[in-house]
Amino acid sequence: MSVIKATNKLVTVQNQQLAQLIEAIGKVVLGKEAQTRLAIACLLARGHLLIEDLPGMGKTTLAQVIARVFGLEFQRVQFTSDLLPADILGSNIFERSQGKFVFHPGPIYAQLVLADEVNRATPKTQSALLEAMEEHQVTIEGETRPLPTPFFVIATQNPAHQIGTYPLPESQLDRFLLRVELGYPQQEFEKTLLKGSDRRDLLEDIEPVMSRRELLALQGQVKKVTVSDTLVEYVMDMVQKTRDSAHFVHGLSPRGAIALIRAAKAWALLHDRSFVVPEDVQQVFEAVSLHRLQSAGHSQTSSQEQIRSLLETTRVPD
């Protein structure tokens, strides 16, 4: 495999801060550095993150510690079957003392919003997130209100086979730049988890490592990461293979291809590069595509296996 050498390292204070961020998160969320890096890359790319796993795997803890290390205003919404759109977005309430309706913002007006167990709410309530996630604004009774900057949604989702879940529609799944799974911890980390301090106590000790202004500057740097024509063609080859494959109901859309480029640029910046190399695309490809690709009914292999096979069989540019 021939790879472009990363010769122009971005050795800056911000890169040192990113290392400190990952170290701080690793003290609370043990043994999940790959997922942590993907989550940070998602934030740097101005995307939204979907975490799917069994209850008790640390999904909520990861969201909370990310909010703390970046110093972001945090709101958690527990999605249930009786949750209404107004409970998320807010509503106009008549204030007798003022003699008029006054808008009371919902928890969506935070810099980091945790939509916990998002697939336990009804489709109507799930769809209330769509405009906010895509447009970074909310329209209520004809009035549009901007959301904070930065604005980052982390949604957690229980496996679809669990009782009381409403599968997210494809249109909403596509709003998430990346999807990750945490999985069971390795034994050495689980032992430390069982013998160590309560995660909630550790969270209280976490101090912000980066300011809002520094985060916004990093997000701006992601846009400046360069992608060569050769790399674009490499991405196009991978995307086309998903469309040609009989193992998927349909392939990646143009928006999915754009998401792959965005995530790869953020991953490159996270690893001190000002340009994208094939490994950047490979590292984020599964997280970008797994929730966007549905296995055909006749396929005997999982989408995850097919995606990994596709990675192995796509020619890497020189």
C-alpha cells in the first residue's frame, strides 16, 4: 500500500490541546480511544454523532465528558414514548404578568445536546431534531431562531431488537455524520472500572481544556485541510462500489460521499496533517457509512463485513 508521506506536521498549541483532550477523556471513558477520536473528529467537522449500543456501556458518560473538556453548555434530553416536540424545541407560553406570549426555549438551545435513547420516542418527536441538526436553527410558529455556535448533537440509540424502540428513518440517520459503537470493555479496563472511582465523581473533576473560541478556530481549520484530486477519485471509487454492490439495498448518496470527505479532513487535522491521506478515509469510512447502508435481505454477510471487504478491495492511490 503506497501512502503519501505526512511531511508538514501542524505542530501547534492546538495539537497539544487535542492530545490533552483525548487524555482527559480517557481517564473517564476507559479503553475507548478510537471511539473518542471519532467523536472529536465529528465535532471538529461540525457534524452530529450517533452512538448505538446496549444500555450501560458508557454512551452518556462519553457525551458528558466531551462537553466538559470543551467547556460546552450541556443539556440532556431523555427520549421516551410520551416526549413531545415542544419538550425539545420550546414553546410560546402566555405570561399573565406581561400580558403576552413569551417564548421559553427548550433544551435544544445548548451547545452540546445529548438525545438519550433517541429511538424510544415516536417518529413525530424524532423528526423535531431534523431542522435543528441540518440547519442549526429552529422554526416555531413561523419564527426562526438560530441555535448556539458550536452546536453538536450526540444521540444514543439502543439496538433495534429491544422492546419499545422506533427505528430512526433513513432521512434522520443521514443527518448524523458518524455512528460508533462502544462495546464491552477489555478485562484490564473493566477491572480498573470496577475498582476505581465512580465515573460521576471523576466527571466533576474534569476541567475545560479548550475554549469555545479555540474550538471554533479548529473547526475553521478543518475546512482548510486539502484533498487532492487523487483522493477524491479514491472516495468516488469506494462510493461507487457501495452503489454497485448487491449486498446493499442502495449505495451511499452524494451527501454520504461529502460526509466521508468532511470526516476524513477532520481526522487528518486530528492527526496533525493539513492534507488528507488514504488512511484518513479508511479510518472513518465505517463510521460514516454503516448507518447509511442497509443490507439486502438475501445477503448472508453483515453490512460491517461488506464494508470492510470493500475497503480491502478498493485500490489505494499511489
